[in-house]
Amino acid sequence: MSFLTHCECSACGATYDDAALLNLCRCGMPLLARYDLDAAARVFGRSVVRDRVASMWRYAELMPAATPEDVVSLGEGWTPLLRTARLGGRLGLENLFVKDESLNPTGSFKARGMSAAVTMAVSRGAKAFAIPSAGNAAGALAAYAARAGLPSFIFMPADTPIANRLECDYSGASVTLVDGLITDCGRMVAERKDAEGWFDVSTLKEPYRIEGKKTMGYELAEQFDGELPDVILYPTGGGTGMIGMWKAFDEMEHLGWIGPARPRMVSVQASGCAPIVRAFEAGAEFAEMVAEAHTVASGLRVPKAIGDFLILRAVRESGGTAVAVDDAELLAGVRELAMTEGILAAPEGGACVAALRRLVDTGWIEPGERTVIFNTGTGVKYLEALGPA
Ligand SMILES: *Cc1c(COP(=O)(O)O)cnc(C)c1O
């Protein structure tokens, strides 16, 4: 069912046999999954998927699992693309849509990446998983490891939202609270994983979470009937979704699903942790590590992303931009989306509303442009941040 052929380094181009349990390239950079797109193009048209399962595994030919029996799934993906005319009207946009990822299992789009990563690791012999996470990735790993019947070991900052800690605990994960940031947690996983026999599913440190998240790009093409929007606003932490969708667009063009036009990709971050925005503004290829990163949007609290150069490349090649908003603005965005459309978004989704207002006000987005903002998770997991003012 899958046309997966091998994995390839995003930086040095070295290739790897996909039958192995893979983490980073020997050069230390992220690997990307590659497919036989010419062969896939002959059988994998857009009409083929129309009546398939309502999950991201409907794109099986361009997903990594070799057989349907391998797939570790809780029904992730195929989320609603909602037209939001009332919010659009307030902002001055005629064609505004929200891709609502809060409907995923575990309440965030981390489910997409973790379903793909756990599926592949299990089929290649992984016996236990480990992850550093500032929130939703931890909950998703705990759930998918439980679904696969395997143990998971989670390292999270002590101030991670309580919902994330509890979902891990209830799913049987072993949770270590760390007095530090996600980068400190990552160091602890790296130091211990070999001795403990853990497979590390950190962001971009294995090739398949990107494959799960790229399906957001495929879904947009299907939901817009073979077209893509003019502008996409994406709340960026490690950048998996941004890199994944950008990869999906190239694959889809090769498959004949879309033409050469691309949306302008906007990376949205919180001003307390905006390494991509700073690097974009400075014209830099890589981002500087942020000291004392802080924001209630825990998914955006990533002081240094290993795939920073891939995020920046997608933003620049698309003619996009990068915008930072402060916590008060992004929480106001959560309220505005809930009040106008009934979507109780994660703070990361609220950040997109705030960034959108700025881009419309400055004229960077024109009133008629078809614009999609991503709500990447449910506000229900962020009660401390949304709580009594
Ligand atoms: C992880 C996370 C993000 C950032 O996602 P990336 O693809 O890693 O940039 C955004 N929003 C929420 C709710 C998250 O959990």
C-alpha cells in the first residue's frame, strides 16, 4: 500500500534504508521520508481517496506504514475545515477558514505525528518510547504507546499544563518533571535512551512525525477541491507541521493533485519565545537559541528548533512572513474565536487570530484572499492559562 522507498537527510542528502529504526542522520540533522512518486502518480489520484477512512491514513500510498495491520491509530486527522464568516467579517476578510485540529484524539494535532511515528517504530522493533515535551506531544505519545501496548517515558517542564501531566499519568506513562525547559528535558532523554533501550520520538529526531503532520496539507487540497489557500497561518514551535505541509505540497504537485502555486506560509510565535521570527527578520538561515523562553502557549515554548532552517526555508520560498504576538494578544484571540465561532481554541490557535489581525491591518493580506488559520489544539487542556482573570 505504501510507496515509501527510503529516508534522506534534509541537510547532507545521505540516504538510509527505511527498514531500520531511524533517528537523526550521522551528520546530526533530520531525516525525511521519500517515496516513489512516479509510480504513486499512476495509481494515487485525488478521486481514489474520496470514499476512504475518515482519518489521515486515507493517504496510505504516501504514508509510511507497509500494511494496514501495522497502523497504530485512534482516528487522527480528517479534521473539519470551517468557514468562519463572522470572525472574518470582524477582521475584514471575506474568505477565512479555521482548520480545527482540536478534534484530534488527545485534543491536539500531535496525534497525527505520534500515530505515524509509533506505527513505524513498532514495526521496526521498538520496545519502549521516550520524549521531552512541553505539553501535547507527551499526551499523544502516552496515548499511542498505550494503544500499541508499550511503555513510554516522558520528561516535561514542571510548569507544563496539568491536563498534559494527568493524561500521561492516566495512560500509564512514566513521567519525570524537570525544573527547566524542553531543551533541558531533551538532554535528559539523549543521555539515558541508549542505556534504557528507549526509542526517542523527539520532534524531528525521527522521520515519521513529519509524515503524520504533512497530511494537513493533503486534507486542505481535498477540502478545497484541488486548490490551496492563498495564505496559511501556522503557530510554530518545532515546526513539524510547517515543514510537513511544505513537503506535502511538493508531493501533491508531483502526483498531479495541484499545480505549482503555493500558499504564503506565515509562522506565528509568541513574543516570549520567537526564534523563527527573529531569524526571519535578521535574514538568517538558522535561529538563535532564546534565553528565558516564556509563554502560556506551551506548544510554542521551543527555544531552539532543530529544523529551524527548514521552517525558514518554507516561509521564504513561499513568500510568507513571521509574526510574534504577546500572551495578552493571543489570549484575546482565544476569546474572539470562541465568541464569534464557538471554537474554544488552544492559546496557540489564539495566536493565529492575533497575528491575522495584524497582517490584515497592515495590508499584507488582502480582503478577498483565501486564508486558513490553524487551531492546533483544544482550549480545554489549558485551564490555568484561560482561568479566572
Ligand atoms: C506542538 C504544538 C504546536 C507547535 O507545533 P509544531 O508543528 O511542532 O511547530 C502548536 N500548537 C499546539 C497546540 C501544539 O501542541
